[in-house]
Amino acid sequence: MRIALDQAPLVPAAMLLAVLLCSCQKSAEERMASAALSAAAGKDVAVSRDGEKTTFKTDEGDVTVASGESLPLPDGFPDDVYLPGDYKVRSVLDVSGTQVLSLSTRGEATQFFNEARAAMQAKGWTETMAMQNDARNAMLAFEKGERNAVVSVNGDEDGEVQIGLQFRERQ
């Protein structure tokens, strides 16, 4: 979906409004959310809700957002992308061939960084970037064929670790 620069600040607010309104699962709220997004984007946007998943449809493509306490992995999730041993999926974003997941787990961030690096390389991914800001915050980037993947690891002093996964097919 393309949005004019002067409309860009309105879009996150409109999407948040749409998600909040759709959480009621009433058709009037869905229609209102669709109207708000259409006005912000300057295009027709259809909003539909199915459980914890909200889909925004335009003639240029779909954006699907899901959030909750423990979501399933999205359909077609690749089996060669790192997942920690014990985790909960907190959010999933699927837009134009890119999937972004937020996972939560417990442990040491450095452990998950090293585990992700080893697992991705073992599954045939080539590391293209590694960055560690400190012992609790790090990022890895990989490529494999026509695919790219980014793994980010962010931990806190209480042992809560957020793992971000982003992957896409290059076009």
C-alpha cells in the first residue's frame, strides 16, 4: 500500500483504531475502521477480523496483523528459520511477502543470539551481518537463495527475552 507523505502520520493511528474497533467483532465497528483507514490512505481499505487476526485489504495488497498471548505460527512458516526451544508467539505481521514475528521466551539474550547464529548457519543460511549493542541486545542478518532473514534478540535483567524474526523473498 502506498501512502502520500502528508498522510503517513495518520496511518498508524488509523490502523490502531481499526484493530481496537475490530476487537469488538461488530460489523458496524469494522465498517467504521474501514472508513477511517480509507480516509487516511486515500484508497479503499476493507477491514476484516477473524479471531486474533485483522486483515486490511486494498487493491495493492493485503496486510495481516495478529497479536495475542500465544498465537500459532503462520501458515507456511519456513522450517529452516530459527525458533528457540520454548517460546510464545506474541504478534505476526504479514505484508507483501514479508513476515515479521515477535516471540517471547526466558533466559539469557546472549544464549539465544549464539543459538540463532548456529541454527541458521546449520540450516544453510549465510550470515551477512551481526551486531551486538550489549549483552542483552543483538541482531543477525542472513540470506539463503532469494530469501533474507533478520533475527533480533532483546533481553531484560529479569530474564525476559523478545526475539524478532523477519523474513522475505527478494523480488
